[in-house]
Amino acid sequence: MNPDEGTILSTPAAPPADTPLEKAGDVARYDRHDGVYPIQTRRGCAFTCTYCTYGSLEGLRTRYRTPEEVALEIERAVARGVVRFEFVDAVFSHPAAHARAVLHE
């Protein structure tokens, strides 16, 4: 509709923050634009580093996704055309056991 007619236009509400990106929309756009698909295996960071905002953005309590769930998200994104991925956790390598389990899966 035309905004000049008094109709208010808005963008749809964003999906909830814990929605995997592959459920939120067109994941192949990352590849089409030479982008990298972000994978988050956990949220939160208890390190409280003075220079970092992750604790205030994601909370100090760590919430983990299962390695199987992460692998399934990657498999689905690959099936939709994505070829490049990046782990975007605050500190992916800690704890090491979780990082190894994700990489193994």
C-alpha cells in the first residue's frame, strides 16, 4: 500500500533470538553474496572480561546446543546451498570438551 494514503508499513517481527538462522529465512543468500553462515553452538559467557560485551549481551549463564543439533543445522544449510561457515560463539574453544564434540559430530 501507498504510505501517502495514511497506511503504516512495517517490517515483520524478527524471529526469537534462539531460532537457528536456517529456520529464519533464506540461508543461501550468504553464499550468493560471498558471506559466511554463522553457527552458534552456545550462548552466554561467564568470563566477565572487562573489555568484552558478550556477558551483557548473552548473559553470564552458558546455554549449550547439542553437537547433534549443530551438525543438523549445518547439514540443512549445506542442502540449501551454503558452503562457508563460521563459529560465532563468544569463546568457541571453551570448554574444550564441547568444542571437540561439536567438531567430531
